[in-house]
Amino acid sequence: MVLLVTGGCGFIGSNFIRFHLQSHPEQKIVNLDKLTYAGNPGNLAGLEDHPSYTFVRGDICDRKAVGSVVQDHGIGAIANFAAETHVDRSISGPAVFMETNVGGTNVLLDVAKEHAITRFVQVSTDEVYGSLGPDGKFTEETPLHPNSPYAASKAAGDLLARAYHHTYGLPVMITRCSNNYGPYQFPEKLIPLMIANALGGRKLPVYGDGQNVRDWLHVRDHCHAVDLVLRKGRPGEVYNIGGENEWKNLDLVKLLLSRLNKPESLIEFVRDRPGHDRRYAIDASKIGREMGWKPSVSFEQGLTETVAWYLENEEWRRTIESGEYRDYYRKMYDER
Ligand code: NAD
Ligand code: DAU
């Protein structure tokens, strides 16, 4: 069965494609990505000629384009990673979040229904549940309480996915994961931004009092979980995915500085993010019970690998900082 991965040039999508081509090299994957600022074909460098991999540049909001990809490539399953994902950008400009995360998801669901797609994973986030106090965890039954425009747009996408299962019987599963870290993450997100700034001798901006808590999971563990849900998940179900690994932002930033041998004086407390969620924590016992999933990468190992990856891939960082990565598509595809 040919699998359509949307948003495969982003952080998690590109890690998922690499993971999938290694785990199931025979299964064909088509990657549909619009190449927004967050999409970097360089994240998949080396796979251009892989016999099981095809890249199509396109927008999930474009009904005709999505229909053609599904028809022309004989798509049987969809994993939707494509989204606008950065909370701060959603606060300064929410419109594109609604277009892609709500409108684009709606287009994918419609096309999936028209073409009798047999498996559809909607990759979502723990942010749809809102913010926790000092105790407790989000379960799949926690009511949706999105606080940022990003979270609201993802919650709307989830509700559409749920409704398409309920009304049309579309075999949709929704995954809700906590904060991911690992290679190829765009350096606007906390961990790669702090590494890039520390290496560049710039200040590290910590929002508010730095006491907000996030539950960090290595991206490889997230990819494994999505793959399991794609194969074994029960249609109509939601699966939480998390790392059992809570960190206060300030403690995490200090840990990164120590790993990089940089002084804590680089930390700068800045104005808080408006509406900043205080704490996220995931109860991932359902996917553990049903599919035997649990995190396999310890934070110690994952962070060591991740810091080493950003140090070793200086050229990857440089082309993002200079904007040259926006030219990769032409170099990798048009000029070949
Ligand atoms: P990302 O921002 O790194 O990548 C998003 C990708 O989607 C990019 O390649 C971009 O070009 C593509 N894209 C955006 N709009 C598109 C459109 N209209 N049509 C086609 N492609 C489009 O995102 P990420 O961090 O890899 O997140 C992937 C998914 O996982 C998202 O749905 C996000 O909500 C979810 N998620 C992320 C995290 C996290 O910590 N990063 C945690 C939980 C869930
Ligand atoms: O929880 C899953 C979500 O994790 C995903 O759905 C989102 O797509 C992803 O961006 C991420 O959202 P966060 O807002 O938690 O991630 P971010 O890396 O932007 O911020 C992590 C924490 O660090 C958050 O409390 C805000 C804080 N922060 C962030 C940045 C960029 C800072 O203190 N300084 C910063 O410069």
C-alpha cells in the first residue's frame, strides 16, 4: 500500500520518512509538502533516488493537487504531519494556521473519503488539552481546552477528523504527542534555538520566569508510535504519546549550556509569551497497553545525540541561518 506523508520536509515528517524507509524499505512513500519556511528538502538529502520515495511539492489546501497525488500514486494510507506549528507565529499571524491546520486537514479528509483510503493518521499535539497545574496528566478523555491560535487550529483539525470517522466511517486515528526534540528541528523551537544561540555567542531568551514545564520525547520514539498507530490503531481512537520526561524550561536551558560548555550569563529573561501554557504532561498508557509502545530513548542519550548532531551539522544550521536552504528544491529537483 502506498503511503502519503504530508509535511515530510519538516522536522518530524522528515524523521518519520527516514524511520519508515529503514523499517519498511519496500513500502512506497509519497511526500507532499508545500515547502513553507519550515519545509527543508535538505532534511531528506540522500533519499532523492531511493526507489520507495517520491517527493511532490504541493499544498494540502489545494483540493485538485491532493486529489491528483492520491489518484496518480495509488495512495492507500495517509499520515498528516503538514501544519503550521510554531505557537509564537500563531500569536502574531493566526490566519495561515486556520488555512492549513483546519482547511488543509478538511481537504485531506475529503479526498481520503472520496478515494476510500483505508488508514488515516492525523498527527496532533498535547496542546489541544490546554494547560495543567502542578499535578496530573492529560489522558485521551481530558476535555479539549486549546489556549493559543495554534492549539485551537489543531483542535479544530482533530474535531473534523473525529467527525469524518463518526459520520462517514473514515478510518481515522488521532495521535497527540508532547514536545519532540532531535535532529532536523527548525531553530525557532526551544532546544535548537538555544543551541544555535549559544554556539553563536548570542543571548538565550527565556520567556517569563522560565518555570513552564514541557514533557520531552525523542522524535524517533514519536515516529515509532505514529507507525504503530498507522498499522495497529483502532479507527476513531485517540492515542496520547509522551516522554514521561518533564523539564522546567530554565533547567533545560541550563543543562544545554553545561553540555555546550557555555556560561549561564548568556540567559536573558524576556517578556512572556501571551497566554503561555504553564505545564504539559502526557499519560501515554493507552498506546502502551494496546500496542506495547514506550519511549526507548533516554533523555540522557537523546540529548547527548541531539547536541552532537547540531554540532556536527554546522552546514545544515548555516544554510538555515543564511536562508540558502530555501533554494534546495531547485538544486535537488529542478536542476537534475
Ligand atoms: P514543522 O513546522 O517542522 O514542519 C511542518 C511541515 O509541513 C513543513 O515541511 C512545511 O513545509 C509543511 N507544510 C506546512 N503547511 C503546508 C501545507 N499547507 N501543505 C503542505 N505542506 C505544508 O513541524 P513539526 O514540528 O515537524 O510538526 C509536524 C506535526 O506534528 C504537526 O502537525 C504538529 O502539529 C505535530 N506535533 C509537533 C510536535 C513538536 O514538538 N514539534 C509535537 C506534537 C505534535
Ligand atoms: O507540546 C507539543 C508542541 O510543542 C507542538 O505541538 C508544537 O508544534 C511545538 O512547537 C511545541 O510547542 P511549544 O510552544 O511547547 O514549543 P517551543 O519550542 O516554542 O517552546 C517550548 C517552551 O520554551 C515553551 O514553554 C516556550 C519556551 N520558550 C520558547 C522559545 C522559542 C522560551 O522560553 N524561549 C524561546 O525562545
